[in-house]
Amino acid sequence: MASSSTSSLDKSFKYDVFLSFRGEDTRTNFIDHLYHALQNKSIHTYKDDEKIKKGKNISDELIGSIQDSKFYIIVFSKNYASSSWCLDELVKIMECHRTNEHIAYPVFYDVEPSEVRKQSGPVAEAFAKHEKEEAAGKWREALKESADLSGWELKKTADGHEAKFIKRIVEEISLELRSISFNIDEKLVGMETRIKNLAPSLGIGCDDVRMIGIKGMGGGGKTTLARAVFDHISFQFEGKSFVENVRENASLSGLKSLQKQVLSDVLNEDIRVSSIYDGKHMMKRRMRDKKVLVVLDDVDHIDQLEALAGELTWFKLGSRIIITTRDEQVLVAHRVEFIRDVSLLSDEEAICLFKTYTFWREVPSPRYEELSRQVVRYAAGLPLTIKVLGSSLCGKNELEWVDALKRLETIPLTETLKKLEISYISLDDDYKEIFLDIACNLKGWEKDDAIRALESCGFCAIIGLRVLEQKSLVAIYCDSYGDERVGMHDHVEEMGRNIVRRAHPDEPHKHSRLWKIDEIEDVLANDLGTKATKYIQFHTKKFSPHIYSKGLRKMKELRFLSVSAVHQLDFSSNLEFSIVVPAVFPNTLRYLHWSSYPFRSLPTTFQANNLVALRMDDSRIVQLWEGGERKVLNKLRFLDLSRSRLSTFDLGLSPNLEKLTLKDCYNLLELHMTAGCLKLTSVNLEGSSLMTLDLGLAPNLEELILLECKYLQTLHFPESCLTLRCLLLTYSNLRTLDIGMTPNLEKLDLKKSYCLEELHMANECQKLTELIITHSNLRTLDLRMTPNLKKLDLKECSGLVELHTPFGCLKKLAHVDLSGCLRFRSFKFNIEDYTSCSVDESLEVGPLAELHLFVQSLERCPLHPDNNLPKFRFDCDYKEDRPSLTRNLEMLLSVGMCSCTNLKTFSQSICGLQCLRKLELKGSFLEVIKDLDQLESLEELILLSTNINHLPDSICKLKRLKTLKLDDLRLLDRLPEDLGQLEYLEELGLLSADIKHLPDSIYMFKHLKSLELSSCVLLETLPDDLHQLECLEKLTLSSRMIKRLPDSIYMLKHLKYLKLTSCWFPEKLLENLGRLEHLEELDFSHTQIKDLPGSIYRLKHLKSLKLRSCLLLKKLPEDLGQLECLEELDLSFTKIKHLPDSICMLKRLKYLILSNCWLLEKLPEDLGQLECLEELRLWKCEFLQDIPNSICEMKRLNFFCLRDCIRVEKLPEELGRLECLEELYIDGTRISHLPRSIHLLEASLLYFAPGMILRSSGGTELLSNERGKLIVAWC
């Protein structure tokens, strides 16, 4: 059956279905049954009454009913055509069907489609009486047209069984209606995608019983998704029930009433339930007979599930139970197998939803567009917030919008917080405290750091975080470095902080937690501390350590203090200063973190008896305690003094220490272990200056990090270190290393161990999977006891001659790199117990995933006949014959070969690789393998710097080829004419070849997404039918010989990236550029373009515009600001003198590159309106004199370059307001004074000319530096 059109989705109809039939044939049997089946599925159906069929012509009432129906079911029976009334009905139905707003479906009850189409058989007999009537012609046409439509034929469906036939019709009509009603509700934004994502878990069509859990935070759209799914699939079930708000209704009216609702809905009768036990028994007994769909919305306790969906065996096969909850543990405890998160809205989805609630038609003005995006940023993808704000802002003017947004900065949205707080209320008391700690202080922390902080304060943090995660109050996510962090939705954070605030409104000194910098400064500076405050965390630029540390004195119950202070630089003093007077800390502190601690030691007044974690990275600490006092910290478990100035440390004073981090303590010369450190599991001494390290009293180490310990000459391990899993030791001066008994070692990294001559492995290394020893002086390596090794990296071990490996010991090895092992000859295998085997037969290195050999000579390739090597690269400059690959590499997936001289042998070997997916050839090949078509699975073919001048015709028979790259093939002057037969090709790259034209068959690339033609200096033309590449998204062209572009290029509707560099065609060829409406990136670099085409402003999705080295370009159009999505603009090496003022309207611009615009004289005064700008490059703008003050408004600017702007004499006075600035380049300018506000910058790199002297605005000499680089971390 054909899908219904969506052109009528905005039109509503009175009836879902109109039934057209001959009453005397079918009314009392088939039609009645069909009508009632449709009605029972809530499909509103029109069935005419015999009483209105009077006269020859159909009534206006009937015509109106036809026009007011979405679907038509035309039941053709033997006598249908005998009724002029039915035939007039049919004419009107087909007339409406042609509008695409209605859909007609024929049902062939007791006639065949051909009999209706040709008016033959019984249909001819019935139609005979009308032959002479005037309308006979249009009736015949209507019969023929309707019979050609997709529909149902009784005798070919369900074996002619009427009941099953009716069921099939009803199901398909229901499906069509579901699709339409699903699309009609424009407020269900993004729901179609979410339903599709849920579909695999629903498993509709699978003959089993499933419970599906949908979890997520309050207001996140769980109920909306469940309702949409319910509406979308419920027609496929024999019974259905949607139980709303189980949590609230169970407490108000009890579980009995909910059991009654489910039973009554499903069984379609009034059910009485006397008790919960009785309800369970009834559901268990009566649900087995129907395939049901039940939704239990907002469940919060397992008792509810046990009462309403106790076991899968309660339900008939094919049934589905959908459960929404905020608490994942409820689903886990009930053994729900399929659990899915509801995803929050993307920015575009959120904007779309917001507009449906806010604007009646279109957005009134661009200003409202920007305000709408501010609202969406605040909502952070939460549908509830978007709906509430959208409704509240509907009809308001612009000033009211601005005021409402300003109010949200200080007063949270009550309706959202109330919904979210339900999850908090259900928590146990200790979990509530953990939640508030995260909301107020720990959000964004690395998970391990957060656990340590919480454990320091006495909480069971691991289970606590898991409970909060299951209740959707926190989320654990991985950052860009792969580290796990504790996340929390902005509104959940706001809810938690509001709970703390509302206990004592307007009295922050009575709050249990402090996090707002202005409130903390007020409390500390005015000495308002009280016992109420237990947790403080703040980050500040303006900091007076003396005043603030004294302000801590009255906080007698303070447990947690975390300070990230970038101290203000005192310009009157030397850059290298240290504060001698120590801070004051309450003795109740359990967790103390002070980044950039300005004092040389901890104060002796601080007893630290309760201290569990001490973290003072980037501090000025020289010795731990003032006066060299030796305090024993019995409770200390975690210590981090990274980048401090310690020269010596005694571990004996912290007997219960578990983790020691002294990373980048460059002054550290001694580490003493005067007593046993039995609990020490992790030591990080990266970058220290230790020469000797004795860890003999730390037998329980699990992790030892000694990266870049360049002075380390001696390392002593415990005699037995059974728990050690990871040892990282790089750039050391060790000559010998004995790692003792370390049977659980998993990773050993000895990268760049230049002096290492001997390595004594443990007697057993059963768990070692990764061994890296590069640039060492090892001659041999014994791998006899490493059966689980997966990665072996020995590159640049120039003295390595052999490896000792017994037969079969490296079966799991996946990656081998022996590149640069110039003396290496072969693997040495111990075959004493395999005397019947030849050496060749025993050469085995396991099922490798990749083998890279780069040696001067190799007598044999170490591959066993059973080796299934997916990737193989063999670079051997002096070996003429390649190994026979087909014998031992039948499952090979990727091959790379360089400088192959015996192509015949190689060709014979490689063409038998039936599973090969990737082939890369590089070097002095004179021709390509002729029988390429035998590589049936090949998907990627890469030819680099070879000497071939043509490709074999067999390449056109690679039916699965997706990528073809031809790079630096200088002798290649043509491509096969039948190249278009590569029907699944997605990427064609042709770089630095001498072809003059592309084959005409290129139009056959129906799946091609990327076409790159770079540095093809002889290429003169492109095919005229380029538009037939209907999937093309990226086109790169670089050839000065091309004088014209085919008009068809502007018909590439899916093109997103267009790069036309070093092309010298006339500008008029670009006039139609605006037709590429989906273009996102446009690059005209190195062209002779003088003006941008006028149509460019129609590119509403353009994000990047590059005009680099367009030497004839002198001006930009005044209305450049219409490119509202532009994020990158590169005008380097152009002759631009002025930028149009409209450039300031590019609100999304992130990168503005004006390097070497040597004629540029002036920047727009309002340039600061580019609020999203992150990089501003003005290198070598030699005529530029002034920098507009408005750039100080660029809150996101992190890179600002004025290098060699020889006329620039000063920076804006308020430069310090650029709070994100990280790098500032002023070398080569006339700048001699820094503005006073520069000290407000948190941490920046300031580059200036060697020998250059900078003064403060008051004239005092400030900075002088021979290297021209200063790390400005204001301290």
C-alpha cells in the first residue's frame, strides 16, 4: 500500500475514512464488519445511509462528506457499477484524490482489479445499463483510474478469510493515520527521531514480551516520548492502557485504582479490584489472552511495578510494557532488560519548539531571533523550560523579553525547579548532602577528584554518585581527553543551589555552602564567617590572601575549602616574589585545595588532624610546614603538590597515604620513605629531578608514573609488587631495569630509554598486554612469559638483533612496530619441543591486526600459515621478492606496499585476497595489477607517487569500491572511460596528475559525495552534466587551465563545501553562486577574483569564507553582514583597505584573519559587536594605526595578534576586560606601555620583541625579557 502524502498535514478533516460501496451487495455483512472494526480502532468513519440516496444525483451533503474525509475505501463488488449514485461518488472521490490532499484505496471484494479496470466480466454486465448515458465516459475513466491504485484484493489476501482481510485493512489505515497525526502536532519537535532510536528496544514484530524503561530528569520529555510512542503503535495491539503519573496517583488513590484502570482499559469493561493482591491475580489471569500495550508513566518505586506489571509471564506474547521513571534503579531492580535515556533537545530542536509556543507565524525581527537563542541557551535543551518560557513570553514586546531574561539571572524558573526537586526529595539524607556538594561545588570536577573530595568529608562517594546518576540528577561524561567528569544539567544545579539559598535568603554567611564569588568576598573580607558554613569553593582574579585567609577563622565547622586564585600582580615589586606570612585554616578541614597557594608553607597553627586530602598544585610551597616542623598526618590519604617548589619530601609522615602526586616538581631531589607505606597505591613523580628512587617499602603499588625523569639512574622495586598494573618510565638514564615479581603488570612503557641496555622481566607477566621500549640499546628481548601481549613497539632500537619467543607464545599479538631496528634479522623461536616442525612452520606471531616492518634487510617474513593479518605494511628497500601473501593472509583487510620491484610475484599473491578492503601502493611501480577485479571486497584504493601512466580497465569492475585516491601520479594522463561503472564510489581524489579531462561516464556516480581535483594543472574542462552527481557534498578544484564552469554546478543541491583555488576563470561565471543554498564552506583562495558575486548573500548557511591571497581583491560589499551564519572569514594577503561596517553584524563569527593585509588602514569602530569572536589576527597590517576600544567587549576572544603592525602605538585601556584572552602578540609594534587593566587577565602568553622594554601606564619600567615571551599568570 502506498504511503500517504504529507502535503495535507496542515488541513483537518471531519472524517478519517469515507466508505464507498453498493449497499445491496455488502451492507449487511462485509461493510458492517469493516465499519465497526474501524470505529473500534477510533478511526472516525463515514458510512452513508440508504435514506439519503434519493434521485439520480448525489446530494450536496454527500459531496461535503467526501470532501471532509482524508481516506476513501472503495469497495468494488459485482453490482457496484450498476449504481449511478456509486459511480458519481467515485468520480468525486477520484477528483479529490488528484489534489494530493486525500488518498483513495480500492477494495476488490468479489471482483478482480482487471475486471474493474477494463469493465469486463460481472463489472461489464453491471455497467451495461449506462452505456448510452452522457456520464458514461467519465464513469469509465474513474473506474479505470481507481482500479490502478494500490489497494487490497480479498481472494489474494489472508486466503480469502474476511475477518483477517478486514483486520489487515484496518491495521494499514491505522498506520497511515498514526503517521499523519504524528506529523500534525508541530509541538512534538524531534519526536520522530527519538521514536526511531527507541524502535530497536521496542522490537515491534518480535514474538516476545518486553518491558522497556525510559529514564531521564524531570521535565526532560519522558512522558511526551512515551505518549508519542503509544499513539504511534497502539493500533497494533489488542488492548492498550496509558497510566499517567503513577507516582502521584499511587499515593492519592492507591495501587488498586491503577490496577483497575489497566484492567478496564485493556479488557474494555468495568472491573472491580478488592485488593492489591486480588488485582495482581486478575492481571496475571486475564492479561494472558490479549496482546497489550501498557504505559506506566512516572514510576518511582518497585512496589508500583510489582503491582502493575509484576512478571513478563503475566502478558501474552507480543505485549509491550513501557515504563518512564527518573530513577534507573527501579528499572534495574525489576529486571527491565531494555533501558533507554531520553535525550534532551538539540539547539535547533529547542529553537523550533520555542517558536511554536512563542510566535503565531514568523519571527517578528532579527532581534527576537537572537533573544530566542538566549532563551534556548538558558533552557539547555530541557523541554519543560522551553515550553514554560515560550508560553510566558508569547505576545510580549522586546523590552519585556530583555527584562525577563535579566530576571532569570538571579531568580530561577519556579515551575522547572519544582518539577526537578521531586527527585531530590526522595533521596536519603547523606545522598542529599552529596547532591548539594556537587550542585554547589563539584560540578565539572574529574570523577576521581570528586570521589576523593566526598570521601574526605566522610561520604560513601562511589555508591552515592551511582544513586544520583540513576536518578538523573548527575551525569558522568568523558571530556575531550577521555577523563571522566561529574556533570549536571544547569537547571538541576540551579535547583540544588536554590535549596541551599532559600534556607536563609539574603544571609549568605548562614549558608551551608558558598560558591558565589561576591558573597564569599563579602563574608571573608568582613570577617562574617559562622559555624554554619561547611563548604567553600571559589575562583577569583582579585585576591588578597592575607585578608581572605584570616576571614576563615570563625568558620569553626569548615570541612571543605577549594580555592583557585590567580593572584593580582603587584607591578611595583619583582615578578618573582613569595609571601612569607602563612594563612589561617580551621582545624576541622578535611579537604583542602588551594591552587596557586601563595605562601611558602602551611601554618603551624593548623593542626590538620582531620585532613584527608591536601591538594596545592602550582603553589609556592618550599617546605610543607612552617619552620620545618615535622607533623604526622595520620588521616591523610591523598596528597597533590604538583608544580610546587619542594626539594625534599618524607613519606614517613603520612603513614596512611594512598595517592602521592608530585608531578613537575622540578626542584625535587629526594624522596624519603622512612617507614612502610603499606597503603600507597599510586605514585606520580613525572618531571622530577630525582637520581635515585627506592620504593622497597611500598609493596602495594598499583600505578607508578615516572615520565620524563631524565636524571633517574637507580630504581629499586619491592622484592614483590603483586598489585602493580602500570609502570610508565620514559626518558630515564637507567641502564638496567629489574621489575621483580610483578605478575599483574598490564602496561610497561619505557619510551625513549636511550641508555637502557638490560631489561629483566618478571618470571611471569601473564597480564602484560602493552610493551613499549623505543630508542633503547637493548640487543635481545625475552618475551617467553608474555602470552597475552597485544601491542609490541620496539621502534628505533637500532641495536636489537633478535627476540626470544617460544612457539605459540604470542597468539594475541595485534600490533608490532619494528621500524628503525636496522640490525634486526628475524624472530628467534624456541622449537626444542617441536623437533618435527621446520623453522618456517613454527614462525608465528598470532592474529595480528597490524604489522609494520621497516628494516634494511629481512631474510623471511615472520608469518605463520594460520596468521589472519588484517593490516600489513612492508617497507624493505633491499628486498626484491615479496612474501607469498595468499598462503597465510587469506583474511587480510589492508595492504600497503612501497618500492616493490617484482610486481609479477606481488600481483599473483595479492589477487587471491578475497577479503581485502584496502590497498595502498606507493613508490616505483610502473603499472597497477591488471586483475584488480578479483579483489571483490576492495573498498579503498590508494596510489601514491607511482610511475603509472594509465589505470587498468579492470578497476571499473570493483563494484564495492568506495574510495579512489590518486596522488602525485605525474605520468597519468587519462582515466578509464568506463570509470562511471563504480556505482558505489563515494570519494574520488585526483591530485597532481596530468589529465586534461574527466571521462563522460562520471555522471553515473550516483553515490559520490566528494570530488577532489587538486593541482591537475592540465585539466581544462569539467563535464556539462555535473548536476547528475546528486549526492555530491564536497567539490575541490585547482587548475589554472579551466576557463569556464558548467552551469550544472549550481544545480548541486546538496553541495556543502566548494573550493575553487588557483582558478583563473572570469568572475561572471560565479553569478549564480547563490543557488547553492546548502553551501557551508567556500574557498576562493589564490584566485584573481576582484569582487564577490552579488548572489553570495543568499548563502544563508555559509559558515566559512576564505579569500586568502586574492591579490586583486580591494574591497568587500557593504552588505557582507547578511551572511548571518558565518563563523570564519579569511582575508589574508588581500589589498583590502577598509572593512564594511556591516561586518559587525556577523554575530556568529569566531575567526577573523587579516594577516598581511598591508594596505588595511582602519577597523570598524563597532568591531566589538562580534561577541563570539575567538581569534583576531592582524599580523603585518603595516598601515593600521588604531585598535578600536570596542574590541574590549569581545568576551570570548582568546587569541589576538598585532605582530609587525609597525604603526600601532597603544592598546585599548580596558584590554583587561578580555577575560578569555590567552595569547597576545605585540612584537614588531610601537607599543611601549601596557594598560593598567592588563592585570585582570587570568593567565596569558604575552609575546613581545626580544630586548623590548614595557612600562606601565604610569611610566614605571614593567617587563624586560630577552626571549620576548612572558607567561602572564598574575600572581
